Amino acid sequence: SVVEGGHMFPLEHPIDTVNYIKELIHRNSR
């Protein structure tokens, strides 16, 4: 549902969007 590096946030899949944002935060906090 979420394209890696594509910054695609499908509103019909809010959970995938949240997980994608959490993943970005996790990577940035390294």
C-alpha cells in the first residue's frame, strides 16, 4: 500500500501510513 521512497500516503490504508511514518522516524533517529 505504501511505496518506499515514493511518499505515498493512501487514505484508505491509515494503518499502513502510520507504520510508514513510524519507520521514517525510526530511521531518522539512528
